[in-house]
Amino acid sequence: GPMIVESVMITRVVTVEMDDSLDEVRGIFQKSNFHHLLVSSDNQLMGVVTEKDLWKAVSPYVGTLSETERDLATLNKRVHQIMKRHHPTVTRETSIEEAAHLLLDEGISCLPVISDEEMIEGIVSWKDIFRALLQGSHS
């Protein structure tokens, strides 16, 4: 049958909380090779924070010789101030094709996988889907 998201999604998801500081978020991005973090409250999906969102919100002078108190203060902003609240999502049963179309139409590079109750179950990236589509065409 058609391939579904469940077969390619990553279930080991890194989440952050609404009130986590951007300094904490930056630390997670630096330590992991993820480019998206899911924002959760009691394991319910509240939004998505991308590395791009972070760098837009944090002063470019942080960590340089010319950083000021004001630059450093940008690290005290909270996740809820920069996250994308209505990020498209899929479920385990969503077909790979449908997920691919969603990524293209929305101009995004990952999709949170959620249950019917909006509980976080995983994440799927464009790379996972691209790989699945390429392998699927060979079988």
C-alpha cells in the first residue's frame, strides 16, 4: 500500500516549553543537529521554533566583542514570543505524498506528527520524506 508518515518519522523529539528562554533554545540547537524544536505543554503541541526564528530574534552581536547589555537581553526573550503557533501537522497515517505536498505548499521543512488529541508523537523532515519517495520508486 501507500507509504505513510509512521514509517519514516522520528519519535525521539526534542521539545521546549513556552517560557524557556532563547538562551536555552540556543544551547539545544548548538548541542544537537536538529533545526526545529517542538514547543509542548503537557506533551501537547503548542508551536514550532526553527533555528531561523531563533537567529532572527537574537541580536547578531551576541558572542562578539561589540555585544552590549541590550544584545544580551535578546537571549532572555521567551519561546512563546518567537514560535510559530499554527504550524501545519500530520498524523502517523498521513501518506508520504500528502506530507510532501504540504511541505512544498507551505514552504516549510518539517512536520510535527500528532495524535487526534494533538499529543506530540514525532517529527518528519523533508529529508526523511525525500528519501522515502526515492526508495519507494525503486521497489
